Amino acid sequence: QASSSTMLECPGTKFAHGVAGKNGGIALLCIDAPLIANAVTGVGLSTQHTVSGTNVSGTVVLDGYVLGPFSVSLSVTGATGVTYPSVVNIQNGQKTGVFQLQSIPSTAGCATVTASLPNGASTKSAPLTFTPAPPPMSKGHAFNFALQPASASLVWNAPSTIVGVVAVSGSPSVSFDVDHPDVLAIQRVQQGTDTVKVVMNALKSGCAVVSAIVDGIAFRKTLRIFTGL
């Protein structure tokens, strides 16, 4: 609060960002420096791997506050069937903006979510892996598809050997496919009494979607592969 003759100042390195009524007088609204945003400092996602068909929340973070309405460009590459806003609006006096991503159930792959200033001078990205939900039973045959070794983060090392195991009942037709064999190569398929195994070699950094096709129905898993983990 101040009289009409009092000079209002923000403490330290803070900047004045407006005034507000307080206790019958006025008070400055002060914000931290830097006042003007010049760069994107990060893209945060609610998860780095999601089941396709579900929502993912995101946040764009700037290095400072904005004056007036401000828009940051958004793009998603590396996976088809993803719906997202082309821009993220950041409100006056704020340094963050939120957005939502939506994928269709069949989306599979490793996406890159990128936020950039309108002039393209500053960009930041975040990875997002999409894996379709398991399919229903195939023609009355219950089945499951698991990877060994398992990875909660969907990340595997290269070079390494990864085994896919399909547990089946009955005698269904089982085959395997990989969309990027230069990243993950199928070596051999082993038929057992109640399992079918596929032995694969992780060759280099990249993304690969492996499909176990049981009686014509695909059970897909997305893998991120890195060298030197």
C-alpha cells in the first residue's frame, strides 16, 4: 500500500507487471526476470510411452514471461494418427502453456513432440512412444505376446538379442514382422507345444514395431533401441 506521493518499486531483480488494489490502496504485481521470453526451454509430457488411443498431456516451458497473447508452434513426427494443436497459446504474464495429444488405437511407433518459437529460432523436443493395446482373442484362441528381456521403459540396448514369446492355446497360425529390419532383425522362429518364439537382433539406435500375427490378428509392440545404454 502506498500514498499518492510514494514511489512503487519491485524488490531486487523483479519487474513490475501491473498494479492491483490492496487494503484500500494499490500494490505492484511483480514477476521474476527475465521479463520477455526469448526461447523454449522444455517440452514436458505426462508420460514417455502410452497405449495408443489415450490422451497425453503436455506442457511447453519458456525461459521467461510473455507480454500479451503468445503462441508456440507444435509438431509431432514419427507416428501416424496423432491429433494435436498446431500452436500452444501462452497467456499474458505466463511462461508455460498446456496441450493435449490424442492418438487413434492403431497408432504405433516412436514420435517426437517439438515446440518452437514462430521464427524457428528456438526449439525443444520430447520423445513419446505409442504401443497399441493388446487385441482380443483370435478366433477363440487366447494368446499373449511378451518380450524377453522385458523393459518397463520400452528401451533396449544395441547390440543385443531380444526374444518375443507368443503363448497360445490351440493350433493357430503364428508369424512375425518388423517394420524396420535395419534396426531390429528377425533371426529365427522356434515352434513349441504351447509357445512360438521369435529371436531378434537389435542392431542400432532407432525405433521398431514388432508384430506377432496370430490367425491374421496383429499383436504389436514398439521398441526404442539405443547403442551404449
